[in-house]
Amino acid sequence: MTTGNIQLLGDTLAKAKAEDRAALIAYLPAGFPTVDGGIAAIKAAFDGGADVVEVGLPHSDPVLDGPVIQTADDIALRGGVKIADVMRTVREAHEATGKPVLVMTYWNPIDRYGIERFTEELAAAGGAGCILPDLPVQESAVWREHADKRGLATVFVVAPSSKDERLATITSVGSGFVYAASLMGVTGTRASVGEQAADLVRRTRATSGLPVCVGLGVSNATQAKEVAGFADGVIVGSAFVQRILDADGDEAAGLAAVRELAGELAEGVRRVS
């Protein structure tokens, strides 16, 4: 049976910790600006210094995502992106780099596709796991059974509003890492990431030995450095997507901008304060 790359994900996060730094995790949607262009963008993020990439599965109702990622999802969906394209994106990005690639998806597409089929195909593509922002932990047993069997991480999202008891429930069944949303609201770049995130990381760590990675709002090296001061990983999405949008169809310029941003952020997570 083909198994996924949860071990590679764990090793990658452990290696960053051993180097006394946070891991840089980039997010880019599959099929944006095209399927081939999306694969090239992920490779560019890895080239620039990302340790891990989350591949977004474009969805028509992305409740956690702000306007920048919604725009990218809309472009991908209008381009006809399918789950098969997401799997191809994971496969080609992982094969080209040897680095861990996760899928970030809402639950509905997996539910419709079939849990067994989805986990089987993701493992076969070399995927490391899934981030599932809207799957309630108490309804996740069947998913986790299939994911565990296939060597795939199940990454749940916690928020500043999560009570300590709830954090313990989530971290007791999650794997790979915990995705800590730095603030209440949707994805997007913010002027400040804030103290809420540091408090959430501290409370989450008190319940689990899993790495805690912070996303929502990080867009530049200064913020990456701030978050790297208290988190195991720094997750950046909208800022990468915005670079591609700003390139306005010039693929070479978009890829160069993604590579450059990844380089700046990679420096940020390595700076000792």
C-alpha cells in the first residue's frame, strides 16, 4: 500500500527546530494562474527557501479565505481545475523538490470525492497530509482512520477563541502540526500579527508536543521574524498570491516575485532577535 509523507513533514519541521529557527510554510492554490503555472509557482517558493508548501484546493465558498485568495480560487475554478489537477500539482511539486507538500481543503470536496479515494490518491502523489479548517474534530474519525492508514497528517486549525479544553481535544487527535490562526477573521495580509498569536501558541503547546505553526496575516520578513520568535512555523499565503496577481499575466515576473518573497521570508524566520 502506498503511504504518504507524514514522516518527511515531521523530519522537516524537526530539522528547522534543530537549526534554531522556524520553518517557512508557503500556501499557493492549485490551478492558479493555470495548473502548470501553479506548479511552477510552488517550485519557485521552494527554490526561494520555503520548507513546506500547502496546495490550496480551490473552493467556491472559501469561508476562511480573504479577498486575495478568493480571487485566485475564482481564477482557478474558471480555468476548470479539478481534484485530479490538485493531485498532479502535489505530485510534480514533491517529485521536483523532495520536500513536503500538503493539501489545504474545505471538507465538502473530499466528502463528495470520497474519503478513501482522496487519501489513496494523495498518498500516491507523495502528499504529506491535509489541513482541514472546517472539519469538526468530533466528526473526523473516519477521515483520520484513512489518513493514518495512508501515512498522511491531519492538521487542524485552532483560533484565539479556542478554549484550553477545546485546544486539548483538537491537539490530541491532530498530527503533523497544529495550524494556529493568528487572529479571528479571514486570511489576508495585516499590518500587525499581534499578541493574540503568541498567547495561542503558548496555550496550544501546553496541550501537545506537536509543532505549532502560525498563519493569517504574515506578509513580510519583519512579521515572519516576529512570529518565528514564538512559533515553530510561519505560514504565508495571501502575500504569495498577491505577487502573482500583481505580475498581471507575466508568468516569468510572477515566478521571480514568488522566489524573491520566499527568500526574504526565509531570511526572516532565520534571524535571531
